[in-house]
Amino acid sequence: MQVHEQPSHTFQVDLRGLVDLLSHHLYSSPRVYVRELLQNAVDAVTARQNKRQDGTPGEIRLTVLPGALRVDDPGIGLSEADVHRFLATIGSSSKRDDLAGVEVARREFLGQFGIGLLACFVVADEITVVSRSATDPAAVPVEWRATSDGAYTVRTLPDDARPEAGTTVTVTARRGAEQWFTAECVRDLAGSFGALLRYDILVEAQGVTTKVNTTPPVWDRDHATPDTRRAALLAYGQETLGFAALDVVDLDLPLVGVRGAAYVLPVASNPLERGGHRVYLKGMLLSESASKLLPEWAFFARCIVDAEALRPTASREALYDDETLAAVRDALGDRIRDWLTGLAATDPERLERFLAVHQLGVKALAVHDDELLRTMLPWLRFETTAGRVSLAELARRHPMVHLARTVEEFRQVAAIASAQGLGVVNGGYTYDAALVDKLPSVAPGTSVVPLAADAVVAHLDAVPADRELAVAAFLAAARARLDRLDCDVVLRTFHPVSVPALYLDSREALHERSRAQAEADADPLWTEILSNLRATAPRAQLVLNDLNPVVRRVTGLADPELRATAVDALYGQALLMTHRPLRTTESALLNRALGDLLTWAADRTRTTEA
């Protein structure tokens, strides 16, 4: 069977549709047209300097005209063949197709996608390019004129139309886009996008010429001392980012092609907010709010960096998330970690100021970095029964550290455990429990054990046997009273004497009560399922303090009703000391006990007066 080849066809491109796609889906704002014009000019100058090395000046001039913008560069220029190849072919880029190779192009040039000039059609109806090639001595000036409907013309011009090599691009505003061509707008956009470009960027408007970039960047300048360098970086950060940084980290990482600085936020920040970095690629602004530049734990810093090797997305408004970005992120994280350890060794006052605001970020890093945790042990503060102290200090006082996994557990026993000499850490806050668990690995000789209610009770002094016998009837009545609340009652002596009762609960008991409550509220099917999950968890305990005067009097009450009310009141007060929200039944019990006691006191007063 003979196969007949079908004729090939060429895609037809609707330029109006493509411009609409660029303006509404690829680029976030029409403002990028200035960036694309600057990008082409910078790449042209770079290409000429790389090829000829003739000391061509790198001055790029933007001239604001009525309803138009002209950009002049002394770059490599284009021949007539180049114009047809690169300007009239969507997706073709002289940088990407450069004879030096793709990798060199990626390092040297800003643009790589061949669609930059189309961005101008977002705000323009017509683009005119007049160029003269620097690579061909016999080349004459050539003009390429295109309109937003996709039509273009090419013609050669006489020598005097452009005597020197280079390119002039004139963009004429379309109706409704004139605001993007005002002198103020062009000056702001050129200064923002081109702030770190190595060539002079000049904007001329109404006869006034303004240089909108400063070269070299502040981190590449010579500074007399490290302190003056730090002061210059801080001043630059405040001017650029809009806040006075708490501190600054110098980011000089030539191995990954990054220069710049990380600025420590002056207030605590949300760990979920990782954006806000100002990223330049080879001096051209890529994004004012880039994300994923730093590790997650470094949410306390905002960066201004100029990178060489990172890849932009097609819109050049974000970073391509690849292995190169991951390597840069790791290197920046290592630099910030080294800065922290350096502060710990040489400038503890600055470290204390930093930790007062951003301790959470350091704890997040220390969870995954034993060396940093070991360094930070004297500085990181935790809530403990010895106050807000470091783990190093707590370990010196208490070789056995008790860990309360929740804030509720800690608050139940904090005052009593402190008086009894127990070292307890509140692990209910983010990262704290994980760090305390790692303590034995970085502080040999220290052990960490979970806090348990029976461990606390074991450290309390038992009452004499005769005293236990004397109040046996009261204790039996109290246990019967609180049995419906899954709470046992014991009598001990402990300090401080001002605490009449201590409520101790275990996580297992709490989970069992939650299961029981869910079972009571569930439909028959779920009731059967939840009943099968019933656990034999230890009960909560109400520990009465026999040293407390109120408890001594209550244990001697003979009236059964008054004794029951007193037990309810002691139970409710102990619950309040845990600082946890009360359940509906617990609130009702406390309110009823208080009302009964007030009624009893009022009746007794009337009887006495009578």
C-alpha cells in the first residue's frame, strides 16, 4: 500500500488574541512593558561587549515623548536578516539562539523566551524598531514597524538615519493607555525594574535627564569598617522595603551566584507567610514578593538579592521552582544559621534582642538541627516550674525533666510541682515538646519523662495514719459525690498552703471522657461503635491539701448536705486553677455550690441575729 505524504502547514497566529493572552494571563500588569524594553536594551549592550570587547559605553536612555516612549541603546543591533528572524518570529530569541550556547546565554542575558517585545502591545498600538548591526561593517540601518493587528513592514534606511550601531525602539501608546507613558510613571518603572542594572539607565522628560539606578549595589561597594557596611545595608533595606529591620544578614554567596542581604523583621511574623522577598536577576527586578527563596523556618527574614543562576518563569515575575532554586534556598538557610551561631558566640545582646521577637523561628530550625540546638540551649526560653528559663538551666537544676504535653497539663501542676521541687516544662507551645524530647541527645545526663498525675501525687506528702482514719467518713462521702464525674479524692499535704485542692487529670482520662460525651450525644449506630472503644483509663484526682485551713474545717463537717456542697466547691475551685474551659456540667456544679454556700451563710446569719 502506497503512503502519500501530506503537505505541511504553518500555524497562523492571531496577534490580537495573543496580546490579550499576555495581558490577562501571563503578565500581571501593563507596567512590565518598561521592563521588557530595558531587558532587550541591556541584553543588546551585553552581547556587543561580549563579542567585540571594544569598551562600548553601557548607557541606556529612555525618552518620554508625547504619547510615546523611545528607548536608545548602543548594543549589538540587528541586521535586516536578524529583524526577520527575531522580531517577526514569535518565540525566537537572539539570546537563546546565541552562538555561544544555551548555558552561556542563560548566564549572560536576561531574556530567553522571545516574547518580550510583544508585551509592549499590551499598552501600544504601534512599535517601531530602528537598528544597525555592530557585527557587520557593511550593514545599513533597518526599520521594523509593527501594529497590534499583526501586520509589520521592514525597510532599509540611509546611513544618517542611525550613524552608530545600536537600536532605537519607539512605542506609541494606544488609546486608554496614556497613563503608562507619563514622565512620572516611566521614571518610577525604570527605577524600580532597573535599580541594580550595571549600565546607567537615564530617563529624559521635558528636557530633564535623570539617572534612575545606582551603581554599584550597596553590597558591592567598599566600606571602611564592618559597622559602616552594616549601617549602609540597614539604611538601604529601610529605603527599599519600607521598614526598619531589627538586624541584617549579609548574603555574599558567589558559589550559588547570589549577592544581597536578609533583613530581620522588627515584629513577630506569621510562619505561614514566606513571601515578600525582592529578587533581581542579573540586576533586573523579577519580583517584589517572591516566595520559596528561604527555608520555611526563616519566616522572620525578608531578602533583597541579585541572583545569576536562578530561572524565571515565562512572565519573568516569579522563580522557577527547580533544583537550582532548592540549592540556593539551602545555601541562604545555611548563611542565616551561621549568622545565628555567630551572634551566640560574639554578640549575645543582639541575639537576645532577636530572640525576644523571633524565638519561634529559631526553635523551628533547632528542631531539625542538633548543632544549632546545642548552641542555642543557653538562649531559648521555655515556660517551666522554675519560671521562663533555658533548657540548659533547667537541666542543671533537674537532671530529670518532666514534660507536660499540653498547656492544660502544665497549669494543673505548675504551682504545686514548683513547691515540691519538680522540674516541669510546658510543652504545649509550638516546637517546645519536640525540643524538650531532644534534650538528652544534646545534654548528656539529662532524662525527659512524660508528666503523669500519679508522678505528681507521689511527690506529695501522705497524711499520718491517724489523720487518715479520722477523716475516712468524709473522704468516702467525697468520693461518692464525685464518682459521677469520674474523679477520685485523696488527702495529702503540700505547699503552698494557700492552695486548698489540686485537680490532676491524665490525657488518657481526658480522652475517655471525650469519648463518653460523644457516645452520649451520638445516634444508636455510633453509640455502639464508641462503646466498643471504651478504655480503662485512670480517673482524674482531686487532691485535698490537709495543710490548708479551709480543708481542715471542711473535713470536720457533720451536715451531709453542707459537706456535699463544700466538696463541689473545692472541686470547682480546683478546676478553675487549671485554666481550662469548663464543661456545661462543671459550670452548673460550681454555680450551684456557690449559691448553696451563700444561702447557707445567709441563713446562718439570720439565725445568729435572731
